[in-house]
Amino acid sequence: MGLRINDIVPNFTAQTDQGEISFHDWIGDSWAILFSHPKDFTPVCTTEFGAVAQLAAEWAKRNTKVIGVSVDGVEEHKGWKGDIESFAGTTAGFPIIADTDLAVSKAFDMLPAEAYLPEGRTPANTATVRSVFIISPDKKLQLTMTYPMSVGRNFAEVLRALDGLQKTFGVPLATPANWVAGQDVIAALSLDDAAAEAKYGALDKKLPYLRFVKDPA
């Protein structure tokens, strides 16, 4: 059975380029995003980790910790960080997990249980280690995205999705297609019209089941 939304994410202890972590303890009371990569010193991944580094202030604003995963070792990660920082023009302050035994990749269902790293491997051997996991402070998986190696991830979309998750977390709201922070949101169908209006103010009813309300920021 794969990891599903609202599952508690696996806890693990792992080495990173910043020392050993215990994953749930590392998350603490924050939101967390785990970005996985099939190999260090690869072109698309370097641009992606550069983008993550450039967004440090945005992650902090959202009380969100970011952490990378790659199936290479600590020393490779440290060397790769230099390339990432050179490309991005900023410090890459987030840790990168050294998943050399594939334990994290398998625990998060990115690789089959029988997967291994052959001699002379290429990124294709771990191609499916190309995912984003957004995790809430209760350690539950809230969203996952998986990309092919040829398509760089859109971090504006990752931020938008994180904003939507935080906006609707534990409250009877949803976000419509293409929503960005500050726009109207949708009152959940768990509230009837009277309850929705009492909680969120006037309803903009597009359809009986599609009721917009002002963003209760």
C-alpha cells in the first residue's frame, strides 16, 4: 500500500549534509516540504534546488521547513551545494538527506522494495525519486507531486499549493482552480447556507453547491 494523503508520514533517522536528523523531531511544530532527487550534480535538479534556496524567506514566512533527499552521500551533497549556490546566487541553507541505502525513497513509495543502486548507475536508476511531499505539523501527508526527469518543478505552484493547504487546514473551506492568496475561497458543503454565512459572511452563490466567500485572512 502506497503512502496516501492524510497518512502519517514515515519517521526515520538519517544523515544529512548538516548532521543526523530524526524526521518527525526535525519537523517539530512546522509545516515541512520534502523534495527528492535521483542524483547529485544533475542539471534539472541543480536548478530546482537553486529555486528552493532563493525562496528561503517565503518558506520562513509560511512556517515551513524544507529538506532535500538524494540517493548520493553526504560528501557529494556538500560538493553539490557549492554548485547550487553558485547557480542560485544565494546560500542553500536547507539540509539534504543522504539516502544511499534508499530507505527514505522506499519508505515514501518512490522506489519498489527490491530497488538497488547498481555499479555505474545513472539518474535513470532512481528516476522516480522526483517528488514533492507537503507535510502538516501533525506529520500527515497533505499533498504530493511527482515529475519526470525532463520537466523542472514549478516552485510558484508549490508555494501556491502550500498557501492553499494552510488556508484550508482544519477549516470548512476549499480553494478553486487557479486560486492565489487573497482571492475568494469556497465554503465547504459541510456547512449549509445559513451556517456558511454566519461563519464567513455574505455568500456569492454561483451554483447551489458552489458558494464563494471572502478570504478570511
